[in-house]
Amino acid sequence: MAKAARKKVVLQGYLLVPEAELAAVLVELPRHIALTLAEEGCSVFVVQQDSENRCKFHVYEEFVDKAAFAVHQARVRDSQWGLVSVNAERHYQVMGLE
């Protein structure tokens, strides 16, 4: 019997960081990106600051499957990134979780 194909998970959208927390987010962001790209199952992870609104960050992520995405979410929740970005408004669409 053939294995079921793994369905990738794609997250895209943006987050809005409160002005008062922007400096902390900018300090932690490079580490967050590096740690995420090092995760097993992370295929793509891009976070770019908007050119017009410095508190807005465009996000695009791809993970090989739901399990890899779940591991990422759990790590982020308990990370320094999770702490400094806790008040950011997240506007994401996630595909591949169904």
C-alpha cells in the first residue's frame, strides 16, 4: 500500500507590531528567522518589513506538513520571539491544515 502524500502547509499574510515594541521585534527577528529555517520541515520562511509602514511585516511560510507546522508553532509560543511579538496583530491565511 502506498504512503499518503504529505500535504504542505502555507501561511501568508502580515503582522502589525505596536510602535512601542518595534525595537524589540527588530532585534529578535533575525534570530527568529534563523531558528525557524533550521527547523526540520521548514521549506520557506520569509519575513519582510513593509517599505511604507515600518510596523507592518509581510510573512510567508511553507512547512512540509501539518506536523512540522505544529512543531514550529509550539516552539514559537515558548520562545523569545513569542514574548516580544505577543501583542502583534496577526493577519494570516493558513492553507493545508484541512
